Amino acid sequence: MKSAVRYIFFILLLLPVFVCAQTKDSTVNDSARVIRPQDSLRINVKAATIVPDSTKNKHIPRKATIRSAIIPGWGQAYNKKYWKIPIVYAAIGIPVGTFIYNRKWYNRTRDAAKMLGSNPIDTANYRNRVHPNLYIFFDKSGTLPSLLNYRNEFRRSMDYSVVFALIAWGLNVVDATVDGHLKDFDVSDDLSLRIKPTILSGTTTAGVSFVFTIGRNPSKTITSLR
């Protein structure tokens, strides 16, 4: 009987030790589980937030201007106004084609004028050397002034063609710039106008306010005196 009592008493003495050891082991295991590298990595990955770059696809009007200045129609393509590209090339291509045509005839009339203006007059075998449309100037005498006037007309047309081509190129740049600035402009159908009475600030004078609302833009108020 005494042995049993001693055995039970011994167990009761060791029981707190076992409980404390178990608690310490549990705490150590929990701490180890918290500070494990893989767990920390997993927590960091979950907490990471991907913030999209709002400027990556932002429309920049300056790019449209520069591109149109370099290559006509490139700015319109950047603005996604593809239907304008054929118009741009037609507006520039017609003056360029006119310049090429007038340049060719200017060279023909210039060479013919050199033949008629030479001393002695070099008209031998002119039918093999000039365009058929210029034969009339060689079949009659005293036609050199008329041929020079004809040549100068082609020269003036060349100059006009260059001017019109440059104007068309400039308009192409202006169009791309304006479209670039209006790309993000709110063109909503939400348009409204409200008229309401008001008192002018700092006075006792009555007036009328016109409140304009355009899409998502803040209201604009215009105050009129009574």
C-alpha cells in the first residue's frame, strides 16, 4: 500500500514537468513554423500586389505630331483614324504628281528654247530631238519668246506644286495633333443647361446663373446680372 502511494505521489510530482515540456515543445514548433523561409515566402507572395502601369498605354498627342511630321499618315494611324490616311496621301500626292509632270515639261521646253536661242539657230533634225507638241515653235520663225513664256508657265506651276504639297503636309500634322488631344476628350451625350436665380457674391444684387453640364466634366456656371 505504501509503495502504491509513493508511486502515485511520484507521478503527481512529474506531471507538471511533462506538461511544461509539452507546452514548450508546442511553442517551439509553432515558432519554427512561423519563421520558416518557405512560409515567409508564401506570405510575401500572397501579399504582393501588381499595380498596372497607367502610363504604359497612355495616348500622347506629341507622339502623333512627331510621327505625322516624319511620315504623313503615321500620326493618323497612331490616333487610330485609319480612314484619314488615304485622304492625307491624296492631298500630298496630287501636288507631288503635278510637280513631276511640270518638271518634265519644263525640261523639254528649256532644251527646245536653247536650240532656238543658239547662234546660229540649231534646228537641224529637231523632230528627233524635241517633243512633237513643240514642233510648232520650230516650223515658224520668231517663236522664241512664245516658247520662253511656255517654259515659264511650267516653272510657275512647279513652284505652286511645292507650296501646295508643303501646305498639305502641314495640315496633316495639324490634323494628327488635334485628334491626339481630342482622343481622351469626353464627347458624351450628357449635355444639360440649367437656369436658376442667384445672388452675386459680396452684393445683394439678384442675377441669373446658367449651369452647363457636359458629360463627366464638372458643371460650369455663368452668372448674369439682373
